[in-house]
Amino acid sequence: MADKDEMTLEQCIARKLMLDIRFFDDGAGSAPVTRLPAALEQGLAALAPGGVILFRENIDSVAQCRALTDQVRRVLGAEVLIAVDQEGGRVTRLPRDQVTSFSGNMALAACAAQAREELARAMGRAQGEELAALGINVNFAPTLDVNSNPANPVINVRAFADEPTLVATLGAAVVRGLQEAGVAAAVKHFPGHGDTSLDSHTDLPCVARDAQAAREIDLAPFAAVIRSAPPAMVMTAHIQYPALDASTLPGTGVVRPATLSRALLTDLLRNDWGYGGVVISDALDMAAISELMSPVDAVLACFRAGVDIALMPLRVRSAQSLVQLEELVAAVAGAVRSGDLDESEIRESASRVQAAQQRYCLPASTTGAAERIACAEHLALERRIAGHSVTLLHGSLVSLAGNSRVHLLMPTAASARALVAALERCEPGLRISWQALEQFDAQAESAGVAAADIYVVGVSEPAPGAVDIGGAEDLASLDDRSPASVQKQLLRLAEGRERVVILLQSPYPAAEYADLADTVLATYDAAPLGFGGAPGPAYCALADVLTGARTPDGQLPVRLQNGS
């Protein structure tokens, strides 16, 4: 691999790009990229970007994923960065039935105080081992956002907690685990996305904290982790933070998002804190950036700010988009030659990317590595975290024993089937009926409740967003209808029976159900599918609790709306 001083300017700029290859139309229609089509392979080879990011559509199976990452390395070189969002819980991209899928950050933080740091490091290491075995060497995790806004639609349970010290402690542990396994950790979303009520996939959020509060809350975990467990990468947030940088974009009254802020990325992160790793933008196709400026202008602005890697500067979907990428590189090179961008900074930045590529270059031989994917040790760790995270938020436990008649109302058919299967494994004699909100029938629900001794209602909030599915490209497919009002009305009508509410993701609505249920439990994880097609780990843990096989010992890691 050429040194930065030997590379052409265009090669330096290309190295500073990370592309998504989620779909591609090679003339026969758009299709998921599970192997590189010839036109895409040729285009990538000609451009030589520094890395690619994979999405769920890119990964059908363990063997196919490894074949794809091998193909990418043959085209772009052994040191290419191949990234994925594999946080656990709400945000996972690997097939849950073929790998170990953990319950996510807030579930980790709900585990016992004396064990959770060890569990976080072990989880990071397990994630790293499985990603490395698949040929993936960058994980966009962990999230260091302090979720201080209960209504946060995009972070929420992706955060460890709402207390900065706990976020920092567990975040550092996950970073250590990932990087011990040879996978680069990318902490996010700097300077902190936890106090927002908007999703930057769709809007431009603004944090209204003053500078002191910013330092004490949002910035604190990033500063602490950079000191104690330096991550390979820091990912920026597309959020306005006027207390930290109130400057506006030229010709507009729009306060600069952090991704485009030199005050934050160069002056604070690089110079004041001495961070020497790679700064990577969040996806530049998100509405918070893409509705403000063109792809070329966005790349220029983030490079001026101090971004080392522009993530997803435009969507690579056809031969035409490959031409647009070449034009983008040429436009950035022109800006350097005209003096609009500093060439020495561009070359130093490319050098930082190269250093990360070299440090996290995966060995060519993966003999034995595949054996770590969903191995007994990792699956036991998955179960341990899920089991110890279930939290009793209100009331007392009911016990589903013997031939109890149980009716479930769950968000989806998949979640209903998962809980039925998990309950029947624990207590085969249960008589269970169920219904899903996605195809709700009021008459059937009335009959199910009337015949039941115990009514179990699963609540999954916040509603699925682009981040759950993949990214900004998925916005049109989302259903924004809220089922909460239906569930509450049905719980009122079921008064007189034992009522159990399960908060599958966010624990924040607990107070809304306290007067409607005898028991309110939180699992922090709504994923119904587990390894081998088994119920997801949170459902298995929940079934253990509901049938009396386990006492819920989770500790709530956030303050609820009623102040508890």
C-alpha cells in the first residue's frame, strides 16, 4: 500500500470514502449485493475507496458473508475497511438465526453492578470474534450517547443509561473487548445524540444544553473513553449543538451540524483532547445533511471540519452512481488544488485512515475462526445478559404454571410466536392463545381475554425507525401508527384478570401502565428471533421469569418519567 506522500491526490480522497453497496442494478434490475456484480467490482477497483459498509441485505449466511468480504478484499486490497452496525438489541445487521445476537446496551446496563463491566467487555470481545470470522473489521459501536430525553426516538435503549459515568464505564469495556478481538470500534454519536427528540435520518435535531451541561453530560463519556480505552474511530452526529458551535453554514441561518463543525471535530476532539484516531461521519445520505446540501458540498464541508472518512457520500446503486463518485472525487481534488481545502490536511487524514487499515487488517488465514461464531461460550453469554437484565418495574410477579390459561397480545406475529415457544419450553402444560396488533381483530381479542386467567400485553416502543431497518433509504417503508392507545384500552377492559405488561424495548412508558396492570416488566430487547430459529434471548429470559424459573434481578439504568 502506497504511503500518503506517494499517493495521488485523487487516491488520498478516495481512501477517505466509505461506500455502501447495499443494492446494485447491473442492468437486470436492482438487487441486494450478496456478491459483487462485474460492473460494481470494476467500479470499486477503479475508485479504490478506503472501505465499504455492509447492511442486512448484503448478508444471507455466514458462508456467503465471508465469500463477499473475501471478494471485496481481492478487489480493494487486504487492508480495506469493511464495516457494519452490530450494536446488539435494536440495531443488528447480521442474521440473528446464524450468529450470536446480544440484547443491546441498556440490557447490559440493567445487569448487576458488580458484573456488568465484565459482561460488557466479554460481549464486545464475542462480537469482535464473530465479525472478524466473517471478514468484517469495523463495528460502528458502542453508542456513547447519554439518553437523557425519554422521548428520544432514535437512541433510547441503544444507550447504556442516562448517567454519563456508567455510559463511559460500559462503553470503554465494549471498546476494549472489540479491539482485543482485532475489530475497530467506532464510538458514536459525537458530541452526543442523547438529548434529542428528532431522528437525524429524517430531521436536523438541535440540543439546547448550555456548554457546561454539555461537558458534564454529553461530552463526558467520549472524553473518558478516549482517555481510558482509545477507540479506533469516533463517529460524528448530524445534530446542532449551538452551545458548542453556534456558527452557521455559509449563506444560510442554519447552525452547523456537528459533522460539519471544525470547532468540534478539529479544535475540540483533535487538538484539545488529543484524539489521534479516525473521525468518521455518520451516513451523509441522512436527511439532516442531504436536505441541506449536495453530496459534493457535504463531503467538502465535512473534510473542512476534520472528518477523515465520509460515510455513504452518495448511494452506490448503478453504473451511473459510480460515475458520480468519480465526479465527486474530481470535484474534491479541484477544491484542494484551488486552495479551498488544505492538501496537507487531506494527506494527513488519509494517513490516519491508512494506519487504521493496517492495524485492523485481518489475517488471511481464518482457520478455526468460524468456530467462534455462535459458539457455546458466546450463546451462554447472550443468555446470561438477557437473563440478568429482565427488570420488574411495577407490581408483583405472577406465575404461569400448570394448565394456566394465558392470552397474549403482542406487537407482531413473530413476537407472539417467540413468546409462545419460549413459554411452552418452560411450561408445556400452559394453554396459550395469542393475537398480534399488526392484524388485529377486536372480536377475537375479546374472546381470547374472556377465556384467559392471565392477560399478557407486549409493548414495543419507540416505533421502528430507519436505524432499525438500515438507514435513511428505508424511510418510505415505515409504518408510524402507534398501537399504545389500543393496548391501554384493552387492558382497561380486562380489569378483573391478572394483567402483565411487558415493555419489550423502552422502559420509559412504565408509569403509563402502572394502573392498568398487576405486573410491568422490562426486557430492553424486542428481537423475536434467536440462533437456530429459537426465540430471541430476551423472550427466553422473560419466559423463565413468567413461569417462576427465574427471579427478575435487573436494575433499571434510567430514570423514568415519574422520577423513579
